Amino acid sequence: MAASAPGKLILFGEHAVVFGEPALCTAIDLRTEVFARPHAEWLVDGASLDDPKYRYVKAAVRRSRMENPLWLEIRSMIPTGAGLGSSAAVTVAALGALASLRGAFDPPAIAREAFEIEHEVQGRASPIDTSTATAGGGVLVRPDEGDDLLWTITRDTRRWCLHRCPLPELTFVIGYTGIGAATGPLVAGVKERVDASPKAASMVREIGHITMDGLVALQRNDLVAAGRLMDQDQGLLNELGVGHPMLDRLVT
């Protein structure tokens, strides 16, 4: 049995979405596949499931409550640590393969389980990556329900409403600096700044406003306006401490 999931590109709202602000994301044409077949013991690519690099897959196995061991094989085109949703894709693909074996393939359930796994492994997360990996296409997350609702996800006092968001056919050039960064520490760093500074909290809210303006610009196919808003978004991310000089060079 096999399942695959796409990587993602957050167009607007990165990091702010963790705090309940809107974010706009699209799936990309890089995918991760997970293959599963019966085996005498649990193995991933011939290695132990307990290997730390398979922690997302191990969490998927635990939540799937599989009774018999499997040989799992991962094939991925998505670079890790590049902000393209590699962890979300492997989590969703693993859950999908395991669910298919049980005959219980349910996309909303997979999206919710995948979010819980990312939250567990990273310490704090939003469902934008995992929902985009599950649904594909364009996905808008916001705090209220609207047209084209896919599903809702809640955790503690936070609630995210995930919506299908059709976008015009667009081609994006993704610049990769080659400098990897783990998501968990970056998200934790932003939370520390937001908790400590009203100015940082205001920046997060401003990113939410930019997201909705950016959505309008893209739906109008106004790429000049969308680009300007992306520059503003990146400037705020720099002030929140999640920028990098190499990213600044790419933007300019």
C-alpha cells in the first residue's frame, strides 16, 4: 500500500498562523511517498523505527494503532529544513498509507492527526502545512468559517478553519539558500518575542492583514501588488527574528 503527499509553499502568513492569524498556502509539485507492506518487524528504509530521524513516522504508526509490524519505505523529492513542508508531507503520507491498509482513509481525520503529530514533535505548530499536504491545491486558514470549508481543527483555546482556496494558475520561483533550519526552534523563538513584546504581537496581527490583502491581489491576478505585499510580509518576519541575510539577498 502506498500514499503520497505534496510539499507546500506558504504565500502569506508564515509564523503568524501559529497565533491564529490567517495564512495562505499552496501545494507544490514536489512530493513524498510512503510505501507500507507486512514484515516481521517494524523497519523504515531498513532501519529501526526508533531512529530519531523517523520521529514523525513513528508518531504516525503509534496513532494508527497498527497491530502487525510493517516495512515502510520513504521516497521524497522535498528538501528538509527548507520551509517546504517536508515533515508535514511525510507525516500525511505515512498516515495515509497506514489508513489505507486499515481501509479507513479519511482526509479530515488524517489532517487532524497529522497536526497533532507536528505539534507533539515540534512543541508548537499550526495546521496549515499538514492540511495543505492532505488537501492539496490552495488552502486558506483563518479563525472563522467561510465558503469552501474543508475542516476545522482545535487545540486548547485555539481554533483554525481550513478552507479550499482556488487560485489562478501561477508559476513561482522558489529560491533555496541551502541553509536549513528546524521549524520547532524558529516557532518557539517567535512565541518568546510575542509574549515579551506588544510590538511583536502587533506585527503578527499586521501579517494577518497582509495575508487577506495578498489573497485579494492574487485572485485578481495582480502580481505586482502581491509581490509588494510579500515584501512587506518578509520585512515583518525579519523584525520577528526569523529572517536571514541570504533571504534578504534573494528578495532584493
